[in-house]
Amino acid sequence: MDFYKKFGSSESRREELIRKIEAAVSNLTLEELEALHYDMMTKNYIND
């Protein structure tokens, strides 16, 4: 099956993934958020 037939346009898939990630992040503990923040900083996804 073609990816876009299964998941729709890349933009709608992107929006769906963002909603899922936001929901998951809202349930993380402070320690988990700190670990995620550190990991994202070391991979240059975010800069403080």
C-alpha cells in the first residue's frame, strides 16, 4: 500500500503526529521531561 494512500498528505500526517506527541508529552513526569529536554539539546533539536 502506498504511504500517502494509507496516511493522507504529508502535512496532515505531520499534524497528526504533532497532536500525538503533544498528548504524550503532557503526561510525562518532571524527570522524564528533563531527560527529554537534555536529549533534544544534545542532538541540537532545541537551543537554550
